[in-house]
Amino acid sequence: EENMRSLADKNGLLFGVAVRSSDLFDPVASKLIEDNFNIVVTENIMKLENLRPNPRFWNWNPVDDFVEAATEKGMKLRGHTFIWHNQLPAFARNIRTREEGIKVIEDTITQVLTRYKGKFYEYDVCNEIIDDETGGLRKTVWLDTIGPDYADIAFRIAKETDPSVKLILNDYSNEYAGTIKGDGFYNFVKGMVERGVPIDGVGFQLHLSTDYPLNEQALRKNIHRFYDLGLTVSFTEIDVRVKMPMTPQKEKLQKEIYEKLLRIALEEKVSCFVMWGYTDANSWVPGTFPGYGSAHPFDRQLKPKELYISMGKILAEY
Ligand code: G3I
């Protein structure tokens, strides 16, 4: 019997979703996830604030359970994330010296990638490190204390610890060639490659909105320039938010964006097509963008939307 997951498998596409950890243990939600997706990512439990709230205290249990459940269901895993400026525990916000900073990065990465050696397909080693306005490195505790080589250091430690996991630099608003952030992100990655840093690929989050059209040409151009550097490209956090109330016109725009992204992923042989949540019942969007919602492929009753049914047709057609 064909489902979205088998259609994705047939296309060699890693097709997945970010999961709030308890969903893999809820019978209805876990069945839906298992039937639709061949890769999952933890939405929050591997972020430092949750995984390591204190330098000596590790919250392994939820992650152990998640990794085990996903692996049992034959799904691959994306890891998210080691180095970020958000959801940081107090001890990390209070790092003062380069030595302290490197130690936190080193301990975190070696502990995680040793415990889960061979379990992750790819990992967002650093997340959102490029500044929106300048396209240079974002001002964070990591930059302030360690200096501009903190990402290089993190990727090197990760590669030494688990050479099997693909190491990714992930960001938002980095998907288009010819924008300040898109070009800044590209230049930083190119520099990493030139310095011999073991980066395997880049992630475009793709938190999109029906307020802006998708610039297909700039996206494809960007994918190709990363391929020219010898890297992979993953779509890592897709959603398309809509300013409420929903109208038939916005619904159509949203469907077109999801369809177009999937076609681009298939045609350009993108590694992962991962959506940041599957249901509007459980969405990060309204909390961050008040007045926006309906961003995900399933409605609040876990019914697939038209856009998702259409994505199934696209997967069947390629
Ligand atoms: O678990 C607590 C709950 O106990 C409490 O009652 C509630 C009250 O606010 O908060 C709950 O925690 C929230 C958590 O999501 C779980 O819902 C946090 O406050 C909230 O900050 C957290 O937001 C997460 C956000 O990252 C934090 O920056 C979102 O779930 C998560 O989807 C979002 O994910 C990020 C990616 O990691 C990086 N790219 C952007 C993406 C969307 O913002």
C-alpha cells in the first residue's frame, strides 16, 4: 500500500517533520508520523537549555526514548542543534572566556555524538549564526567569548567524534542568492570549505509566508552554488504561515508554495525535505507571529489539507 512515506522512499527523498517528543509516544500521532515520514527531528529537546540545563546535568531520558522510538520505526534522525544563541541555559549565557566557551562546545558535542554514535543522519552543528542585517557573524555569546572561529572548532570536534554524521550549517532567510543574508551565509560557508573545515552541507530552514512570493530562480541558483562547493542542501524547517483569517486566495498561494518547494527538492536532488511541525494544533507560529497561523500540512483535527494531498500527487508523479 502506498503512503507518503513509501512515495518519498521511492524518490530517494528524506521527507520528514519536527516532532514534539511526546508525539512519538501517542498512538494516533505516532501512527501518522510513521506513515508519512522517513526522517524526524526533535523540535526542542536537544537544544542546550533542555538537554544540558546545568553543566553537570544532562536530560538524556527524553532524547534516548526519542532516538530509540524513531530508530525502531525505521526513521532516520536529524539532530538540532549544538550551537545556537536561543534557548541557552544560564551557564552558557554566562560564559566569559575563550577557554570556557570552547570547553562547553567540546563537552556538549562529544557527549552527544559519543552517546548516539552512528544514530544521526545529519546534525545542525550551528544554527542561525549569520546576522540578518549585515550578513556577517551574528553577535552572540559564542562570537564574543571564543571569536569568529567557534563554528570551525565545533565542526572539527563533531567530525572527530562521529565521522558518519553529516555536519550541517543551518539558517533562515539564507535560501536566496543575491540577498544580503543569502550571500553572507554563502560566503561564510565558502570560507569554511577553503579553510578545510569538515562541513558536509547547508540547511535552508524555509519558514515562509504567503505575504511574499517564492523566488524560485534565486533558490535554485543558491542550491547550485553550494553543490559547486561540494556540499549537500537540505530544506530543514519548512512551513508557510498565513495572516489570519484564511481566504481561498491565501490557501491557493500557500498550496503553490508547498508544491513548488517539493518540486524543487525533487528536481534538484535536495537531501532532506523537513517540515517544522505537521499540524496546526501544535504550532510554534502563532506564538512568534501573532495573527498568523495555519502554516502546516495537517489541520487541527489531523486531517491532511489540500496542499498535502497535492504533494502526494507530486511525489507519485516524479
Ligand atoms: O514547555 C514550556 C511549557 O511548560 C510552558 O508552559 C510554556 C509557556 O510559554 O512554554 C513551553 O516552552 C516553550 C517551547 O517552545 C515548547 O512549546 C517555550 O516557551 C518556547 O520558547 C519554545 O519555542 C520554540 C522556539 O524554537 C524557541 O526559540 C519552538 O517550540 C520551536 O518550534 C522553535 O524552533 C525554532 C528552531 O529551533 C530554529 N529555527 C526557528 C524555529 C522556529 O522559531
